[in-house]
Amino acid sequence: MNTATDTKQERINLRLQDSAKKTLERAASFEGKTVSQFILNSALAHAEKTIHEHEVMSLKANDAEAFFDALSKPVRFNKKLATVLESHEQRITSR
């Protein structure tokens, strides 16, 4: 993102209170960045953290073992499970 060949084609506008703008300007100046650079770097770092929290599952060793044991066991289909799977399929394909 810092190379001279990167082209910036997207824009995000935001409205904020004067005090918030001054805080961002002050923080950016401490890091020697423009306000745009500071906001972008901060927002991307927070976005990556949020994505990681929602996409990565961390388990303790005994919990991981129980999880993988459950995955390795064959699924026993019964009427209730088949009904739920069919309902799920209908909701997903109806989108």
C-alpha cells in the first residue's frame, strides 16, 4: 500500500465533530502521518482484528481433542436432523 505504483480509486467520506478531528490530527502528527494515513492504518488494523476474531477459533488442547474426536465420528442421520438440514437447504437456496 505504500508503493508509488499503488493507485487509489476508492473514497470514503465521513462527518465528525471538531473535537474528534482535532484528536485524529494530533494522533497522526505524533506518528508523522497524514490524517488520512492514520485513519486508514488504524481502521485496517481494527478490521483485520475483527475478521480474525470472527474467522479463527482457538481451543485449549483438551477442547481441540474433543472437537476433532466429534468430527471423526460418523453422523447418525435421524428424522429430526434430516428435517433441519432440509429446512436449512431451502432457506439458503431461496436467497
